[in-house]
Amino acid sequence: MALAKYFDALEIRSADEREAAQATALARQVAHARAHAPHYATLPDGPLANLPVTRKSDLLAQQSANPPFGGVVATPFDQLARVFASPGPIYEPEAATPDYWRFARALHATGLRAGELLHNCFAYHFTPAGSMLESGARALGCPVFPAGTGNTELQAQAAAQLRPRCYSGTPDFLKAILEKGDALGLDLSSLTLGHVTGGAYLPSLRSWYAERGLTVLQSYGTADLGLIAYESEAREGLIIDEGVIVEIVRPGTGDPVPDGEVGEIVVTTVNPHHSLIRFATGDLSAILPGQSPCGRTNRRIRGWMGRADQAAKVRGMFVRPEQVAAVLRAVPGASKARLVVSLDGERDVMVLRAEAPAEAASALADALQAATKLRGQVECVAPGTLPNDGKVIDDARPVPG
């Protein structure tokens, strides 16, 4: 077992070992949250899929009503190391524990090793991204240059003098630094690795880095949860971090979807300080079948595939994915649906396309009106007809221009 290739033995344990360990960790997390995080004081017993989902909108409302953390933080305020603020604002705690955000694993998979300098171009103010990558690098035994954002000329000059091995930041900013270095005639050849997140890593940009001989891999995380999944040298999907439990659920619900089907990413952290249990990210993805060729055994997601918060305003009223989910629950035999919103002249029109028997159309129409307070048409289609893209509400109306 060549552990030098892996961050630790957790990455290559069997599925049965991982499942048993996660079940134990989840039970401990739920019990701890009940005892120390007021929001979860009445959390019910039962399997993970039966526990309530918490959304960003819920967290924002809870924090406004019960500042600063809305009752989801189990560690006393005066024992925290840092507090961050993301847009909303939503406040995130950082406890005084090494690699709190768990990014060491992702940086290790990128190729960063002890003693090598990380040129960290994430922001260090308000939001936690800078701290996330720095604490991960420090856990690997790596010094960090806290470069922050902006000013490509100073970034390039510092990199030429400090000779970092690895960059961390948004996918496109490394290209801007390298191009500025080229324009200034600087030697930036020490930069052979990059770890990127926080933006779209497009195929054209990936090819550009490869042509320069750089290995630039990506990860997916959020300010609330830290690392969720990361890319390895196999470059086939993103491997789920060992410190979280990830579910893919039908948007607007907490109902897990079959592997391969696109849905919303819901994450439970194994973190005694910040007790986020079934936290809905609002992002879409799908489980990628099989195991990564790199040898890591945890499940993989396909990466970021869009947003799950697909609310549309129809005839002056908002229609949301959870209302479409309520329609499905109300009608036996209906398994999947997509609400298409379009215009008939100047009038909003709703058509519910549902994978359901034809005889269910009338019941679906009634359920749609009950859930949305709006009348809509129903089209029943065969199972497997609707696209596998996680879209529950398709707003096909032209964008005002």
C-alpha cells in the first residue's frame, strides 16, 4: 500500500469500511448537535434521508433571528479562531483546529508536498477562501505566500522571486499572472502545479495550462462546508472528501435520487464545531458510477452542473421546485416532473410534463393548482422521457432585452 500517493489510508478503504465509519460518525454528530447546537435540539432519530434539509435561506433567516450563527454552531463563540462573512450576510465560524476546512487532502492530490511554497491568491478578508487553502497547505508542512486577489504585475514579480511550486486561486487568475509574467520577461517556471476552485474551469483553460506543462486540478467546496470533493490525477469527476457525507436529492425535496441522476448536492459535515446536517448547497451534480482510476475508493460526483434554485414568477406568483415535488407526492404513480413556463402571446402558460400514467393527468392538474394556486396544463410522458439535467422548472420565456 503506497500511502505516499495518498493523503491517508481513508482514501483507499473499502466501501463497507467507509459506510460503517460514516454511520458511526453521523450518529455521534447528531447526538452532539442535539446537545450543543440549539437549532438541532429536536432533531429526530432515523436514517439520514429522513432528517430535515437546511437551506441557505433557512440559515440566513436563523442567523438574523438568533445572531450570530442561528443555533447551528456547537462551539462557544470565545473558543473560535476566526469568524467570516459571506454574501447574505451569512457568518461562518472557524475553530482552532488544524486544517479545519480539510483542504490538505485536495492539495495533496494536486501534488503539493511538504516544504513547497503555495502562492495563495484567494481573498483573506471577509470570506474564508484564503484561510481554507492556507490551513490546508500548512497541514501539509508547506509555507504560504498570502498573495490575495488582484494586481497581476505584483503577483508575477513575487512569484518570480519567491519561486512557488503551486498556485491556488480561481481558475482564470493563474493564466492572467502567467501572461503578465511573459509580458514582463519574468521566469515563472517554478509554478508547475495549480489548485483551482471558485469558478468555472473551462476545457479551453485546462488545455492552455497543459500546453505550458502545468498540472492544474480543481475542487468543489463552499464557505459553509469547506471541501466537498476534489480532482485527482485521473481527471475523472471529483472524489468526495472523507470528512463529509454527500447525497444527491431531487431539487426542492430531501429525497435521494438514483446514482447517475442529476439532482441537488446535500452535504452533512462530520464536524463537531459547525453542525451542518443535510445542508443543501443549491448546486446540481450527479454521482459518477464506478471507482476512480487513481485508486481512491470514495464515490465521485460529476462536478458542478448548474443551480438547483429554479424559482420562476408566473402570473405574479413565485413557483418553486418544492411545489413541483408536492405535486408528485400527491399523485401515486408520478415519478418525475418538469414544469415548463412559456408565453402564449402576453400570457404566462404552465405545462407540467410528468413521467406518469395517462390516467393520472387530471389528478396532477388538481395537485398543481393546489400547490401553486395557478392553473396549468399536464402532459404525461413515459418513464425516462424527461432529460437527466436536474431541472425541475424550465422557464422558457424570452429574457427581456
